[in-house]
Amino acid sequence: MILYKAPCSHVFSSMSDVRNYLLVTKHPQKLRLDMFSFSTDIVLENARNNNAEAKEIETSGPFIQLSDISGGLERMPITVCNDVDSDPLSRDFFYSVDRVYKPESLQPQSNFTCKCSCTDGCVNELTCECRIFTRKSSETFNTPEGLRGCGYSDGRCFYQFSTGMYECNETCRCWSGCCENRVTQNGLQFPLQAISV
């Protein structure tokens, strides 16, 4: 069982407890819903480092490693390893934390994006306009995702949505730090490494 304890000694045993606390306290940019997890499958960094069975990956050929492909744009470095050949990263490559539309004419217009008026952290898929948009898209194209549930649950997506997910955005009324429907725009939450195989 995973529990979190607030400075006021309040104990949280579920994501809804954390969400309610964040909605009341509104710690801007300090605490967000995606910083919490009640999954027992998560391995803490210290526990992993102390694991005697953890082994380094052995390489046999040319090895190119970049310490951070994002150039410091993410909150943690994205390392790159190439054990296949000695080809460097393409000169045309650039990393962006923003969406890049090619061609630029594909950039969505502000009147096309959905926006919600939620004040509950967008937990209700039947009242959040952005989550409704995701569900209606799935239903329109008769995809099975529309029948299973709409979008994220506690910041996790359990099904692939072939029609796309419509996340809340800057035009929405909901608070971004506690919105159930803002995930990809929060950036990296866990270490990531790109490898050539």
C-alpha cells in the first residue's frame, strides 16, 4: 500500500484524495497530479541502484553516446546510445518540446481546439468537454476505444486511441496542475533513452 503525507499531516491513500488536496491548495508549479502514483509496480531509483542483480548493458561494437539529445530542454536528460554503427546523429535533427507541424498549414486553428469549463480536475468524462470530444471521435469512427472509457485515468492511458486524444489546453478553465486530462503536455516524468538496435 502506498500512502502520501501532506505537511498538515493529512494522509492520502488514493489519487482522488491527492486530486482533492491539490484542488483546494492549488500549489502552482510545485505539485501536480502527475507527480503522484499509487502503483506498486514502480521501482524507486534508490531501490534499483541497490539491486545486486542490476547489470550494465554490454556493448560489442562501435559505441556512440550523447548525454542529452534534448539539449537541456527537458527536466531530465534524454541519452542516446548507438551500438549498431558509427553513424552520428543527422545534422538535420533538432529537438523540440513543442509540437512541430509540417507543413505549417496543418497547425490547428484556435477555433478548432476544444475547451472545457471544469472545476473538478476534469475527472468526469461525461461532463468535461475535451474528454467528450475524445469519446465522440472514437464513437464516430466505431473504434472499440469509445466503448471502454474515455481518455486518461489518474494520468494514465490504458487503451490506444486510434482517433487521438483531445487534451485540455490553455483555453480551458481547469487548473493545469490538477487536470486529469493533461498528460503529454507535462513533458518527461521518467528517464528516457534512445537506442539503435
